[in-house]
Amino acid sequence: MGKAQRTKQWDPVQVKEQLLAKYPAKVARKRAKQILINEARENTTPEITANVRTIPGIITMRGCTYAGCKGVILGPTSDIVNLVHGPIGCSFYAWLTRRNQTSASGEHGENFMTYALSTDMQESDIIFGGEKKLAAAIQEAYDLFHPKSIAVFATCPVGLIGDDIHAVARTMKEKFGDCNVFAFSCEGYKGVSQSAGHHIANNQIFRHVVGTGKKQRSEQFRINLLGEYNIGGDGFEIDRILTKCGITNIATFSGNSTYDQFATANQADLSCVMCHRSINYVADMLETKYGIPWIKVNFIGAAATAKSLRKIGDYFQDAELSARIESVVAEELPSVEVQRQQVLPRTTGKTAMLFVGGSRAHHYQELFKELGMKTISAGYEFAHRDDYEGRHVIPGLKVDADSRNIEEIEVQPDPHLYHPRKSPEQLAQLQQDGMAFKEYDGLIADMDERTLVIDDLNQYEAEKLVELLKPDLFCAGIKEKYSIQKLGVPMKQLHSYDSGGPYAGFHGAVNFYREIDRLVNSRVWGYLKAPWQEHPELSATYVWE
């Protein structure tokens, strides 16, 4: 790879052409629809293709459906035993890889997150079936832990051979009587990306757990926090701030979560959505079935945190709560600002690229703005068009074959538990006063004009972007970390934060400022050069060239 060109020497149209130049014509046509130059259009948002399968042969940054179900959604729950039905590799790979933290706040302080439980299917199980082995494994887990719930996850072989994991789960649930056993058909191949696994997991939690709690919650200002996974302790920091403000977080989906929190989520008065992609449909179902409205929030960035707290205060329309929120913001912000001013001279004008998850590539731009840094390119691994363009496009989205693989739960108002938290008149007044319910404008609206928005960025395109634009920082996942660093560019892992965090809230902003300052101003990256850059061993051309 030759010496990198500077950003100002490249027009985004030329960059897009360079990214597509090496592809066969058919592949280039497909990828072109997923690479968007953000051009302002009057009253419209540019359209991008998203949530389509990765082209075979391309090394994607995505994860599988199983990873999204077991690793992302159920992984952070401390007192539900997670049992993987499949070969041992899948269970091992999804074992504590996300750095989810927990306070083990279940009824008896249980913490099953540290265990990797698997049926360890062998060739004979593939040939003759693994249902008996699964039943025995569920029994063993129950005898060992006596948990409130056991969750069973299907891997690819299970779907191929047809083991009925749901029938086994129902049988064992009836046998135990005091343990809720339920299963997830989350075979890795089932969807376009890990987003399908999120949907499968959330559907089953909603169906089997939400609304089953017997405890009556009587605290004031009750919310659910949806799409927050307590990576690096983010959830701890958010809960610290909420508690300080007098706001009660009934349930987080699903960072630092417990079975009982899920079970009583129907008793919240407001749902606050962080990661739109992984959970917006749960917010809709909570509203339809239980009457809980939802708003979009963002606790990544000091200013965004203050704004989100004020939105929650405005919803509850309580003068004392609003005053307490303002007091907390006034107390927390000065120390954040002191740290920001210390690093600002060294970070202003630096450039960043973000290719993370389903909302992080959007949320973290708030922190980079606070550092005076510019995001020159961003995109998601598993987003849908509404995550890029905003929810107004949802009615026009086409349901393809892959989407039909994922069940959409039809919910109706619960005859016993449904009650609207606000009257139509109150909701109308709040909207008139500027509060937006069930709205998200998407990533593109906050990106600068002529920046590049790229869906499902792959390994080749990532390296080409770095070669052409030479950002000061590249943010993505663990699979990309070392290949990018070998190009002489610092890489911040924003899926599980490497060894850092929290980055949410006020304390998290300070942590992030310091870490990014160290990354973008270290000289070590300029000395890095992979051996093949100086002495390439092989050279070749593509057959179509």
C-alpha cells in the first residue's frame, strides 16, 4: 500500500469510484447502492440500500443471527441461565466477548454470565438428533443452579437437522414448575446480520417474560431504558445519573438486567430508546400492549446526556423533578468542561471514521463534536434504512424473503395490564411543546454534507478508505482492529471498548476525552508499517482485468 493521500485531495465521488474500482461489474453495481455521498436535498433524505445480505466472497464486519441473540441481547442478563444447543465453538465464542458488566442484582445475587453452557453436539447428535441431549442438559443446569429461567439457543446445525428446541423447552418447563424455560430459533444463517438475532431474542423475552412480574412497582418517575448493554460499565454510569435525578429505571434491555426487571417492565411510565435498531420494535410493542409511550434518547456525550435528561423531565411534567435534573446537570458539567478544554487544543481538527453497530456510529459523533473532531465517514454493520434515513421511511420499506424469516409479533392491548400513561390531550400538548414521540431522524441527518455514509463496510473497503483519506482515528469492531492499526492509524474498538469505559454519561465523557487524546496524539502510529508494505511477497491481477 502506497503512501496515504490527505483528505483534501480527494473528492467523495472519486473516493466512491476508487472503492468500487476493483469489484466485478455486478458486485460494483450492488455495492454502489450501499455507499452514499451525503448530499443535501430539499425536504428529502438521500436513499441508501441497507439490511441486504453481504455479497458472497466479501469479508464483512457483521456478526451472525446467533451472535445477536445470545451474545448481544441475552448475554448481559445475570440470572437467566444461557444454554447453547450446538457444537462447543459457538458457545465459547459468545462467552463474555462483549465485556458486559453486572451488579448481580437478582433476588439472590445470582450471576450466571461467567458460565459457558453448551450441549456440545457431536457428529452422532447431528445424525441421530440432539433433543434428548438437550433435555438432559436443561435438567443438569436446573439441578446445578435452580434458576428462575433457562434460555436455550439454537445454532446452525440445530436448524439444519430440525431439533424441536421449543417442544423440549415446554416439556422441561412443565416438569420443573418453578423455572421458565424457553428457546430461541436463532440459527446463525437465519438473517442478514446480527440484527435478526436481536429481533428473535427480544420477541421471546417480550412473549415469555414481560408482564409476568408479581411485584408492584410504586416508585416515582419510572422508565425503561431500551437498547443499552452496559459495556464497560456504561449502564452503571447512566443509572448513577438517573438515580441522582430521582428517576427510577425499572428495566434495562438488556445491560445489567435481571429476570424480574424484564418481568416488571410493563409497569414503567416511559420507554427511553438508546440503540434504535436493536430494540425499537420492543418500544412499539410496550406501547401497544401496555400503554407506555417512547422517546429516543442518547446518553453518549455530555451535552446529549443533559438533553436526554431534560426530555425525560419534560415528559413527566413535574417541576421538582425538572429542578433536580437542572441541579444535577449544573453539578456534573463543570468538571466535564474542564477536561474537555484541556484536550481540545490537541484534538480540534482531527478526523474520525465510525463503522459500528446499529446506533453507536451515530451516538459517538456527539463525543467527537465535543472534541472538535470531524466525522468524515460513518456507517452501520446491521442497520435498516430507517436507521440511516429516519423512521418516516418505514411505511415504504419492502418486506423481502430474509425479513419474512423473522417473526413479527402481533400484539393487542392487554385486557388487564393496559392503561395509557398519558391522555391523548396530554400527549398532543407535549408534542405541541416540542416533544417527539416514536421519532428518530437517523444518522444521515446529522452527517455533514459530502461525507461518505457506507452500509456493511468490508475489510477491503476499510483499508482503501484509510489509504485514501488517512483519518486520525478509525472506530469499528475487534475484527478490524489490528488490520487498521497495521496501516499506521489508531483504531478504537467501540463494540466492547477494548479495556476501557464507561463512555456514557458525564464520567464516561471524561474517560473518552482522555483516551481519544492519547490515541490521536501518539507518535507510535507513524512508525508502524506491515512487512508486506515494504517487501510484498506476491503480486497478481484479477482475471477480469
